[in-house]
Amino acid sequence: MPFHVLPVLFISSPANKNLVLAEAGVIEQYLAKQFDLMGSNLYEENLIKSFHSSTASLHQMHSTTVAFIPDREARKKAMGVFREGPFKQWVAVHDKHLKDNGSNGHYIGDRLTLADIRTSNLIEHLLIQTGGEHLLKIVDRSFSLRRLRIEVGRDPRVDSWRTSQSYATLTTVTEQYFSDPFAPTPKL
């Protein structure tokens, strides 16, 4: 483990050269290339990386400023600040780009990309947070972001994961964790 933390992806090549990838963003981009989710040229790839990074940054901001506050009332207040500032700004910027792409539910053309998946996953994740229902109201005002959630969910690979027992278990444990991050870990 190069940085002594997870996630880590171990890759073996046919030439017996092993590669160890660390850091979620790097792993996501590597896998996205393997599954043709990074666009068809350098311009598209970097646009996808930009929107992916923007969404990852918003997720990180939520984690560090809201999610792990132990006091429920303080967490609700922090969620309000997050919702009215960074979240609304993120929605506006992403909504504009999605509209400029035709409001078809994708950041690039009309096909699924890593940026689409990252945005959809962030929205789903934020919905299970304290105050997440208020974030959904903001997302629902954006036809383009609503359409993105629908289009990502229609992809057979995403649908297969989201309808699996593993996904249901992960969602339940995540909801329990974020309802009280300092409670003992639930047994599965």
C-alpha cells in the first residue's frame, strides 16, 4: 500500500509487471478508461476529469464540514451553510454545463462517462445524510441534474449494482453510520 491507506488497486500485466494504484480518483479514472467512460479524445477526457474533480471536491467539502460533526444540531446548521453556499453554487455550474450539452443527462455527448457516474453517486450519497431531503429539492429544480440521475440509473451496469443485495447492505450501513458516526459499527 504505497500511501498506507485504502483504496488500492493491484493490477497484473501480461508481461508480469505489477502496478499498484492508490487514491480513489486515480483508481476511478483508470477503471473508467478500461470501461470506455473517459470520452473519445483528450478534450473530452479532460472535461470529464474537471467535472469529476469538481464533484469529488464537493463531496470532500461535505465530509469535512458537515458529515462528521457529532452534535446533531450543529450538523444540521452546518448542512444549511453547505446547502445554501457550496452546494447551490455546484448545482448552478453543473446545471449550466449539462444544459449546454442539451440537457440529455450527460456531460459529454449522449453517452455515460465517469463524471456522470460521480455526480449521480454523490447525489445519492447526500440524500442519506441529515438534511439530504433539502438538497434533493435543490437538485430537483435542475431538469438537467434530474435527467442525469435518471440516465445513469438506466445504464444496465449501474442498475445491476443498485438493485443488488450488496448495494442495499452498503446503503443501510452507510445510513446508520451517517446518522451517528460515533456509534458502534452495526453488525451485518
